[in-house]
Amino acid sequence: MKITILGCFSATPHSNKNPTAQLLEMRGHHFLIDCGEGTQVQIRKAKAKFSEIKHIFISHLHGDHFFGLAGLISSFRLLGREAPLHVYGPKGIKEAITLLLKIGNSWTNYPLHFYELTATSSEVIFEDEKLWVKTIPLNHRVYTNGFLFVEKEKPRKLNPQAVEALGIDKSQYHNIKQGKDATNASGERISNKRLTLDPDPPKKYAYCSDTAYHPSIIPIIERATVLYHESTFLDSHIELAAKTKHATAKQAASIAQQAQVGTLILGHYSSRYKNLEDFVTEASSVFKNVQLGEDGKVFSF
């Protein structure tokens, strides 16, 4: 699982501060999560391939989270895209994007599918044989969802020492990897569990964009491998966080601690703060494994 932070600052872009967008690589997928202004430039800086992005998840319809989407969709067209693009976001996103494309005479020549979200409880919005994605209802000034990306359990792995010690012929390895039992040279049936190793535990990535402190999400994100949680303010501005329905670094850490996640990544910082390390300092007083999200930074788990 690889997370590339394309932008992690709140509100208006600056020369060195980009609004929210991330790329998540997971089980062969390349998911784009949120798409603030300048996202396509950040994708190029990250040397990621536009053609690999087939699913885009938009948390809410505030400009710093989706104003880059129409431009990206238009660029896909100019680059000759043919593969379908799937966009998941709040009700209204289809109207907003298609109106811009229509006015600009930039309608796509590839299939563009919108999945508009309205549910206020968590729901599965994407699933294939490798993973599934469900919403994380958040508490912001407009309808907002985070997203939970969960790997399905992988097949058991061949145990080279066991198959050799039990005299299993190599011609049976493929069937063993498919979960079948095997037979040794004496005709004895050997159970698959004796010949294989447990797979790596499934990874879970919880993305929580703009939200006030919202403990209701804890059962949804419990024991996530990684939690990205907005931390717009420091504790000195907790009243402003409540007023604008954002969170502080300490509040993000409290969610991480209660949900027993593996790692917390902070982001969505207000530009009023000059030293981002202060966010880590505050969050670390509550939850120890804290990472600072920064534009262009890559995390691998």
C-alpha cells in the first residue's frame, strides 16, 4: 500500500502549499482521493501515470477538494483517454462537472460515470475481487464522506520448507497455491494448511477529510493500518475548529488512539501556522505513531 500526498493544506493554494489530493496504490489499483486545484500538476510531479487512474473519490463539494476535477477530466480527453473513468462523490457533483465540460465544449470522448452519494450511514460503494471501499460519514459544514479502503484476504502462501520436507512434487505447487490439498510420494493426503503459510493481514486505509471531532467514525475505522485525519488547527484554536467544523491535531490523535489504528497521518493544515512540527508535537502527546503529511511525500506500508 502506497500513499502519495499531492496536497494537504486547507483553503487557498499557495506557491508551495497545495489543496487536498492523494493517490492511493492498493492491490493494483491507483485511486485518486479528492482533487483540489493543481492536482494534475502534482500528479505529474509525482511521476504518476494519468492512464492508471480509473476511480476518483471526492469527499465533499468545497472547492479545495474538487475544483481540480473538471480540468483533470478535460486533460484526460486531450491525452486521448479511452478507458472509463468512475467518479464517486456527493449529489451535485455530476451537474457541476458536466456543466463546466459542456460550457467549455470539452465533453469527454471516453465513458465517464458518476456515482452520487446521499447516504448518512456507511455504505460500500466499490468492490472487486481484491478490495472494497466504503464511506465514512463525517461532520462538516456540508455533506461529507471519508473513505475506507480495505483489502480482501489474500490466498495462503506456499511454504517451501514444508513441501520439501513432506515430499510434495513440484507439479502440485499450483494446486496448493489455489488452496487444494496435496499427495506425497507414499500416497498420503496432506492438508493445505500444513503446506502453506498464513497470508499477510489485510491492509486498511481510512481517509478522513474535513470534519469536526466525530467519535462516531471509530467503529468504522477500527484497527485501520493507516488513518489520514484532517488537523486544520492546533489546540490553541480549538474554538475556531468547533465553529468551522474542523479538527485539531489532538482531536485527530484522540480518534486514532480510540480506534487503535497503526499509524496516523496528519494533514489539511491552516496556513496560519508556520511550523508544521507543532502538529506532530501536539498529536504525539495523545497517540505515539504520528506522521506529518506534506505535499509530495510518499508513505509505503
